[in-house]
Amino acid sequence: MRSDSNTTPVSGPGFLVISPSLDCNNACIFCYDNYRVKGSRPAASAQEIAADAARMAARMGVGAVAVSGGEPLLYAELEQLTRLLKAAGLFVCVMTNGRLLARAQRLERLLEAGVDHFHIPLHSDDQAAHDAVTGVAGSFAQTVAGLANVAEVRARRPLGLTVVHVMHRRNYRRLPELVDFVAGFAPDHALLSHCIVEVQSPREHLALLARFEDIAPFVAQAHRVGQARGLPVYVENVPPCMMRGREAICVDFHKFNRLAVGGFKAAGERGEGGFEPFEQSIKSGQRTHADQCRRCAIQDFCGGFYRSYIEAMGQPDLEPYSVQELRSRQAAARQTS
């Protein structure tokens, strides 16, 4: 997240994720909240959510809040929530599918409320492929229009933008084309995120997972496209050893070693309100390491990968880092610096 907008974060590295509602206008095939009961749940007030968020952010020692969902723009009090979070001195990122940002007036209201950063997923550079992921015809056109509106604002005032792409078995072969398309909106960076299947997720989601060794060459190609287009490209939920020579683009390193991440999301049965806390997934029991990771020199600094990957694929074919390899690379880096 950038800090060159309305309010600079006042605390340490990390952020709080809050989900006022799980209601969504997409039905993404990989969504790990699809198993939850949605609808007919009374939404908490902006005042209640902002107060809880401010207390949790202070306890965690972070100065940034990401408002997620569901789709946060469906939460009726989003602008008021943003104003209250800003009044508490917090940097505000809205994690939206971008469809409702196609309405320029809604974007302007959010900017007036103080939103600092947008985090918007794009599931393909191809309309049919994107809409197949979201389950909604026309969603690609709306998200692209929303991205275009945000890009237009960024040309005249500070505003952060991340475009995220969830990689899975159906789309990873077009990563280079996707990054080339995303570069046209000139975001701060693109984030390529390996598909997550959580413990509670429907087991049919496991079929969406792609092998790390299959994805890695396409991530490398996409990274080169980004370099050529002046677009920083990062990757998450992929072990750094699969990105040898490109470890700097693995954000899991930063999450595991530097960032404090936590939050709360809407929960409870239909007709009941309430929220449940969650912890940073990279340090939760949902992650593990491969058998060969025991021989890796950086295991203590690596967040590993989701246990569901082994459930779907078995043990991944990873090459551990040796102390000698790390020393050789450090020596080579000193000679070229």
C-alpha cells in the first residue's frame, strides 16, 4: 500500500483486514467464503465496525486497514466507515472487484470519504474467461471500466492501485498476456496470487489448484513482461525456491518476517449478526512445509504453502536452499554491486 495520499500510516508494518459483509455481486469459482451462509444477516453499523477496527489496529501496532468482503461496495455505510477510519488516523484500502467503480459518481464519493488505495482483481485479459471465473456475464466489462476510472483519477491525484490475479489451473498459461493488459491501467503493481483452498473450503476447489512447477515458468515470463512495461510484478502463495533468482518478488517473505496481519469478518448464522477474528494465514495452522524443506537453509524464514496443496497434489518437487548456495549468491552479488 502506498502512503503518499491523504494520511500516512502512523504505526508499524502490517495491516488490518475487515469484512463488514460477505454479500457479493460475483460468484467466483475459488472463493473461500462461498461455504458461509450469506444474506439476511443484519449488517453492523459503521460506528461499531470503525471502533472495533481502531482498537484492533492499535493493539496490533498497525496504521492501515483493508476493507474487504464479500464486495465492500455493497455495504451501505462504506463511505461513512471510511470517514470514521480516516478520522482515527488510519490508511484505508478498499478491496473491491471494481464493478461498481464503473460508476464514476460512486468512485468520487469514496474518494471524498478518504479512500487511499484500491485493490482490484482481474481474472483474465479475456472477457469470456474472466466472466467464467466470476459466474457473472458482463463482469469483465464493468471491472475494466472501474479500472479505467481509477486510472483516470490517478493521472491527476495521489491514489494507490493494486491489480491482483488469482492463478489457478484454468488461467495460468495467460499470465504474460494478463500482465501486459494490466500494464495499460498503470497500477502501482500487479500481484499474482496462487489460488487458496482453506480448511473450510469446499473440497471441489482442490481441482482448481495448479502445480508450482507448472506455474513458475509463466510467472517468470509475466515478470519479464512487467519489467518491459515498467510494471512491478509480485507473487504470493508460491514457495520462494520455485522463484529462484526472483525471490525478491515473493511477498510471502515480507508477510512472514515483517508484517503483522489480522482482522475480523462478518460471521454467524442467517439472521444473526456478529464477527469472527482471523489471523494472518501465512502464520496459521493452514500452512505447512514439504518433507525436503527440513534440509533448507531458509526454512525458519519461509511461510511454506497451504496444506490443501498436498491434499490435492501430494508433496511438491522443491529444491531446498543450501548454505553454500546462499553464500555463493551473496559473493556474486557483492562482486556486481
